[in-house]
Amino acid sequence: MLFKYEEALEKLDIGYIDFMLLHHPGARDVEAYKVMEQYVANGKIKSIGFSNWADAHGVSSAQLILRWDIQNGVIVMPGSSNPEHIK
């Protein structure tokens, strides 16, 4: 992950990446996401996220995000403008 990121910066001739997604579930997801978090902390990536995970895990993206946050000690205050989603 570290090598590919530096390679991308060099090929694109830029100082940082605005938005980077972890695109698919795999065996080293947590490790890859933690590396991405380090790059955010260093200002080399501005925003990170993930896509194409809900079907692979049998849950919605919102459920996956909430679970990850709770497991990592993040205080979560979910909300919605849709009353059905709040239930």
C-alpha cells in the first residue's frame, strides 16, 4: 500500500490525493485502511472511504460504518431526516 501510494503521487505529479477509496473487501483491509489513515494524518490524503462492501458483508454501508466506528472506540451519533430510518 505504501509503495503504490507513493507511485501514484509520482505518476500524477501531485503532492497529495484529494479522495481515496478502499474499493473491495479483502484479507488485508484493516491494514490498508490504517495506512490510509496515516496518510490522512500526514496530509497526503485529504479524505478516505470505502465502496462496494455492503453486499459482500450482508449489511448496508451505514451498518458497516457504524460497526467499524463502535469497534474502534468512535463515539457515534447517527441521525436521519427520514423518520423510517430513525426507527
